[in-house]
Amino acid sequence: MRRAIYPGSFDPITLGHMDVALRAASLFDELVIAVYSGSDKPNALFTPDERVRLAEIAVADYPNIVVDRFSGLSVDYVRERGSSIIVRGLRAVSDFEYEFKLAHMNDHLAPEVEVVCLMTSSRYSFISSSLIREVALLGGDISGLVPDHVRDALRERVASRSRVG
């Protein structure tokens, strides 16, 4: 079985992530969306458990996509899952430089692991989780940029922060 691992923080999962995940799932027998649950991410809106649950709901209709969590090096997790493939998404040229360095570091750490980069579809190329968080916190409309259940969770999180603050 050809299993690929799509690691990231997914805070929150966006339609851009989904675009890459669905296309990767068509290339491999199984795709694991691996939610990073290591040290707290600065400015994170959702806990690792919440991010896993949001991702699970997003991919519930796709039988060859599963969601898991990991901490530590992604190449170690890839090995633990019996894979040799990391999937990464590229939105713009600015992503390329970071992903290029990351791929070379991963090659240094685990030369048997291949990195497969998929270009995000142009309609999602401007979407990032950090931009989604910022727009949501400022009250902007994120409909059509994240799955509906993620939009609702973001609205609730923003509302709960407003009630506390």
C-alpha cells in the first residue's frame, strides 16, 4: 500500500488544505493528514484535539483519508507509519523557498523519504490558516475559504473570546 503523509498544524484546516489532500488522495492508496501536536503554536486558535476533530469532519466522506496527530520530526512520524512519502502544498513562489529548505533538511535526516509538492489550485492560492484566523478574529467573512463546520467553529471561538475579553 502506498501511504502518504500530509503533515501540518491545520489551525484551522482550509479549503486549500482540502484541495491538496483530495488531489494527493487520488495519487496514493491512503493519505494521512497528520496534525502537529507538539509544543503550543503561537497564536493558535484551536487545541491539537480540536484541530484533529475539525480535520476528521472535513474528510469524513473520503475513505482513503485518515487523520492522526504527531509530535516531533515529521520524517520520524512518516517512518513510524510505514511510509516514505511526505505531501506538501505550494500556494505561491514564497512557499517554494521554505519548502525547498525543508525538503533538503528532510532529505538529510531521512534520505529514503520523498517529498511530493502539489500546487494548490489557483482559486485557493491566497488562503493560509494564519490569514483565515486573522480575518475571522476581525469579523470578516471566511465563507467559501474553509469547510462550513470550520467556519462555524471559528465564529464560536471568536464569540467566546469576545465574551471573555
